[in-house]
Amino acid sequence: MKVLVLNGPNLNRLGKREPGIYGSTTYDDLAASLVAHGRKRRLAVEVRQTNHEGDLIGWLHEAADEGCPVVLNAAAWTHTSVAVGDACAQLTGLLIEVHISNVHRREPFRHHSYISAHATGVIVGLGVRGYEHALDFIADEAQTDIE
Ligand code: DQA
């Protein structure tokens, strides 16, 4: 089963970006580990990142058309983008919202999400391990590893 793991702005800077908040794992290492983890759970994981909002909206439309599950860290657009929220509203598969940091312990502007109302569930503050938990949830729901 195809799963899209979609990442918004600045997440390509993981490892270099505010490591005290986001940790030392690089984006490339994270992407490789999620593909490998997906393979173990019989998920065909595609990890993508963009700094351009239209790219993310296009990928969400792709997921909507295909009905495939999405793991989404929309980063700052989480808190600002009605358009990303509207694209999430069109999804029919599972949508797991992930944030590396615990946004609720941070500035008030990070407490609101345009995505959460459309999400199956939300994982915040578990570091990059949150993405793996999201994939495990999707695999468990789909029972992909049961013949
Ligand atoms: C983030 C939290 C957002 O508030 C922030 O803008 C990010 C990353 C996280 O993963 O913790 O870029 O989504």
C-alpha cells in the first residue's frame, strides 16, 4: 500500500535547524529510515518535502484522487494555511498529522492547526519517532503485514 509522508517548509533543514527543538537527525536520514520502516510493514512509503505551498497542495490532491493514506507535517503552514486545510478536507484515506516538537508547549501561534479538524489523529512532541508511530498506525489499520 502506498503511503505519502509529506513535509512542509524548512523541514529539509532537519539536523541543522534548531537542533535543541528538532533534534539531530537529518532530513535525508529520516526519509531513508521511514522508507526502510515502511518496507518492514509492507508499506510503499514515499517521503517528500517542499518549501512551496502549491507543491504540497498538489500532493494532497494526488492522495485524495488515489485514496492513499497521508502522514503530514505541514510545519509552519499548519498554523497559517486555510488552503492546506481545505486540501486535507478532501482526503478519504487516513491522515496522521505529525509535529516533531510539542507545539502546545511553544508559542501560542503554534497551538492552532488548520489540519487537525481533518486528521484521523495527531502526534506531537515525540521527535522524529512520531513519523514511525504514524506509519505503524497506518500499517496496523490496514493489516498490511497479514497475508
Ligand atoms: C513543526 C512545528 C511547527 O510549529 C514549525 O513551524 C515547524 C515544525 C514540528 O514538526 O514540530 O516547522 O511542524
